[in-house]
Amino acid sequence: MPSSSSIPIPVPIPDAVAILIGDCIPENVLQAEIAAEQAAYRVRLSRTPFSREAREYALGDLARANKVLAAYDPRLMVRAGGAR
């Protein structure tokens, strides 16, 4: 069990700060980040044996988005489980 001091607490970012951060990142990287998050979500949804094709398709989308993210900064890559 991790100690409570090692669990990161999400801190809300004001909209103005988020806009400033978004202005510093190229548009294709922002679109890839959104695509990666959506693909990771679809991978988590398709866990049954009947949705194997949908899961493979989502993993392909995730790989394409991660390729763009890794070229910009490898720390931005999204894992199939959703955690970075």
C-alpha cells in the first residue's frame, strides 16, 4: 500500500494558464494528445473477447498518436491502461 505522501493529488489549473500552456505546444501535438487519450479510453472499454477487433483498432490509433507525442516529448506518451 503506497503511503499517502507518494500519491499525487490533482490540482486544478486555471483556464488562463491552460491556454498559455496550449499556445506553447504545436497544434498537431495537442491533437495527438487528445487522440491518444480517447484511444486509451476505448482500449479500457473493450476488454471482452467479443471486442477484440475494436481493441486492436484502438491500440493502432493509440500507437499512431504516441508516435507523434514521442517525437515531440517522450514523457507525453499515453499507455493503453490510461496512466502516463
